[in-house]
Amino acid sequence: MLEGKFEEASLLKKIVEAMKDCVSSCNFNCTENGISVQAVDNSRVLLISLLIEKDTFEEYRCDRNITLGVGLGSLSKIIGNGANSDYLTISADDDADKLNIIFEDKVKDKISEYNLKLLDIDADLLDVGPMDTDATITLPSADFAKICKDMKVLSESLQIIVTKDSALFQSVGDIGTGNIVIRPKTDIDHPEESVTISLDKPIDLSFGSKYLSDIIKATSLSQKVTIKLTDQSPGVFEYKLPSGYLRFYLAPKFDE
Amino acid sequence: KKKQTTLGEFFPTE
């Protein structure tokens, strides 16, 4: 038996919105510690790793490990029916073929209940393991989203060049070129506006703009995004949850 | 022109 109650439906809504355009369905792996997902997009370029730790929930129990195969488009439609501020409880019996979803309005005496048919998903997992990191950039997630959108008008690739004191985002396309430079900044009054760059080794990596467009759909989940880059390796883009994370691993583009 | 790599080139399948 799994039962997890979110204080606000908006959190699960944001998580599903951030994932559903990249992967159509995925397995939710539920254990006593929380719920995790690993899913790869069809082109096997972008991997999503989600961890919703037990502490994220107002109430949580999972007596036995269960795997719930979920169609994200369908889940999105159902959870779209609840108000952002509703309590949202998901539950499933062991060996269940459906996920029970209940919204409770905090003001009105109103309870809405839905069942989502579960899917049997046979997905092979990638062993991403712990990765070395050459450069780590933390910046406001809205700023990163704007950089990705602005650079996408120029090219289908975004180049990220990190040196000791700056990160350069560069696009070179048929119509012209664009550069955006950000530098570390500590904002004591607004810590969420701070930018940090830590570097062991300079980085010069390129990523596909269309995949970055998928990643920035997670912007509303966290005020900050942490980008971990390693030479000749996939980039990691992490949005922290109140307890857990939504992480994207994006394979780079190399010169032919 | 740049070539898009896939994750399978970096991570083994479990």
C-alpha cells in the first residue's frame, strides 16, 4: 500500500508539467523513503531523474516497494482538475492496476476522487552513477530559462564556456550570433538572485537548444538551477524540490 | 555543424 499526501497539489502539477513533454510515460518507483523516477526521452539524449523524498509529503507511507507505470499526459489531465492549493493524495494498493488521486479543497467541503489506469512499462535504466564535475554554476532558474530562450532564436545549439570568473552562453547561427556573460554575484538581501561559479577545469560544451527548452519547463519548481558540467560529458541541470530534486542529464553535441 | 551524442555513449545500461 502506497499513500502520499501533498500539502499542495501545485507541487506534483509542476513536476509533471516539467516532465511530460520530454517523456510520455515512466515508472514511479515507490519505497519507504519516497518516490523516484528515471526516464529517458525517445531520442535517448535527455534523461530525467526525479526524487521526491518522504519529507516532501505531509503524510507518507509505503509498506512494500511498488512500481507504478504512469502515462504523464493522462496524469497531467487529471491533476489539472484540482486547484493548486488543494491537498493532493495519491494512493495505490500493492499489485494495483490503478492510481487513486484525491483532491481536498482546504476551504470548501469538497473532495474529488479520480482513478488513473496504470501502464506496464518495460524500460531499461541507465547507470548514471556519481559523476566528476569540472564546473558548477548556480543561478536564478528564471535567468537560465531566459538565456536558453534568447539563444534559441539564433541556433539549434547553445555553447557554454566556463572560466574562473564567468560563464559565457553563446549561439552562432545563420542570422547572426549572440553572447550572454554572467559573473558570480552575492546578493545578501535577495540570496535567490545570487550567482556562483566554481571551477576545477575550464569548460567548453555545446547542447541542443530543443532539449534545453524541455529542461527549462522545470523553472517554476525552484528559484535556482544548478548546472554541473564536465569536459566531454553530459551536463546535469538540477532543480531542488523542498526535499529531493528534479535532475536532467543532457548529452552534449560534439564537433563533427 | 555539431553532432548530437546520446546518453548511451556515456552511461552503461543497468
